[in-house]
Amino acid sequence: MRVCSLSSVKNRIVLGQPLAFSVRDADRTLLLARGQVIADGAQLDALMRRGAIVEVHELTEAMRPGRPSSATSLRDRLPEEWDRGLADVRNALSAAPERLAEALDGATALLMSLIDCSPEMALAQVVRQPESGSGHYGVTHSLHAATACQAAARYLGWGPDDQRRAFQAALTMNLGMLDLQARLSSQVSPLTSMQREAIHEHPIRSVEMLSAAGIDDHDWLEAVLQHHETPDGRGYPHGISDIGELAEMLRYADVYTARLSSRANRPAMSAAQAGRELHQMAAQSPLAAALIKAFGIFPPGSVVRLASGEIGLVVKNGDKAHRPMVSALTNANGEPRQSPVLRDSSRDDHAIVALLPPHASPIRLSDERIAMLIAGA
């Protein structure tokens, strides 16, 4: 049974409020049952000092849709929780070796619960990436690639354990070069020889760091090691052509989500552009196709113009990649609506005729507003 330390999920605890999960001693002895409370900071500190743990499945289950009170409150807090999840990822990826595995489990439990609560909001978090220079690119890219991998795995019908493995492998594939990634996102000069060497070696370094943390999942480690190998044998670090399925998925997610982010030497691509490039790169791959279809041509979070003249926000994928559900924010004259109207873009009069930049929205689309529109779809 997977566990994580109480300290790794302390941001899930509200002092004086019922716990959504049980707290156990390091030997699994029950200390506090779900529904009991941690009264104050002193009690919380004492529990963390004694090495208290939480079972990951309880943490995930506590926020899974189907538990009405927790799911409803979680939807209300989605933007805040995604920010918290990003902070958890940042802390996990920089954790000391002895804490890395449990920190990854804690961050994964939170993020998988957020994805379960609203897959559409998860895709919107990837699509509506911040401008270059905002945050740590290495960390945000790791989270976006992990979210994309999980979305493709879910689309393909992979089971929960395989989806989780895909998420964690993508989250850690660049562990050995996170800070270099951040520097390269704003670098316009050519790579130095030392940078080229670090890039070439980072899959090996990432596996070494994961192994040192006690992670021994063969499929996870193999995928990280092989995620820059290619079928023609021209990849790195070993130039092999026999590549595992998960490694191939990591490579496509890495490429696709990188295209969605702006860099110092190029603007961000739209999901449609990134999808076209990925299709050209791997037209015969069902894994690449699953990634493109999981996002759609117009993923949730995209601002679009409809044939009716209305401007709206894509809130849900439809039965076809180019026919999502859209929350119309304006009327046909471009005037903001007081109450958005849901439109099915598979209808000719509401077909999407243009993808617009985020700033083209007639109203300010905060993360809270986007979450509300998606939840109402």
C-alpha cells in the first residue's frame, strides 16, 4: 500500500476541521481516523515530527468525484488547488533523495484527484500556459507533460495504475536537467558544448536520481531512460531503436506540450498547430493520435469565434476533435452576455470559424471564471 508523509500533504489539512483521510504512525498504527480533527499547529507539528503517514489511496478517494461534499468543494477550489499542486510538484522535484519518492506520491495523489474531478480543467491548465519567464519552466513543463500523458493514457483506456505510472514517468523524465531547461527557455544563443552534453546525458541522470530515491518500478525507469530514443536509432542517450510504449508516449507529450509554451526565440503554438506538427512527426503512431484526440483541435480553455458571430470559451471536447462544446460569452454583435450560453459547435450555425488569442475574450477570463464555465458545461 502506497503511503506518503503527513508533512507532504499538510496543505490538505485545515486545522480544527474534520480530516478527509486517516493519519497513521510510521508502523501503520491508526492515530486519527477520517473525520477527526487536528486542533492546532502544535499538534500538527508533533505528528509530523513522529513521522506520521497517510495512505495515498485514502487521500485520492477523499477528493474523488462521487463523494458529493468533497467533490463539490473541490470543484469550487480548483484554481487554488492547481496552484497548490504546482507548488507540490516544485517541492517534490527538488526534494532530497530520501524524500523524493514520498513527495512524488503526495503530489501525484493531489493532482490525480484534481484531474479526476475535472479532466477539462486539467487540459485548460496545459493549454493556457503562462508567458515565458513566468514561473520555473522546467517544473511547469514537467507537470504539463505529465497531464498530457495521463490524458492520452485515459483516452486509450489504460487502467488506473498505468495512468498513474505514465503521469509519474512524465513528471520525472527531465529530473536531471530541470534548471537547465529553465535557462534554455529564455536563452537565444546557441547551445554550449557543456549544455549539449547535459541534455544528452539527462535521461541517464534522471534514472540515477530516481533509483537513488528507492524507486524501482522497471517500466517507469525504462520510460525515463528511453524518452529521447527514436525508432530510427538516431535518438539518445544510447541510440537504440527498440523503444517501450511508455517511453514513446513520454516523447510525444514532451514535444507536444513544449510547442504550447512560448520560448525566447518563438511564440507559443496553438493546440491545432502543435497537433499538426505531432501528426507529421508520427502519423502512424496510435499513441500520438491518442494525445492529439485527448486534447482535441480546440481544447478546453481555448477562445474561439463561432459562425454565429459569438465569441466563446471551449469548455468540453465533443464527439469529434474539431467539434467541442463552447460557452458563448457574447452575442452575435460581440456584446458580452450577462449569462453565457452553451453552444454545440457540431451545429453549422455554431461551428468554430476561428481560434482566437486569449486576450480576444470580451471578458476577463480568470482561472476562477474558467473553472466555473467548465463546471457548468
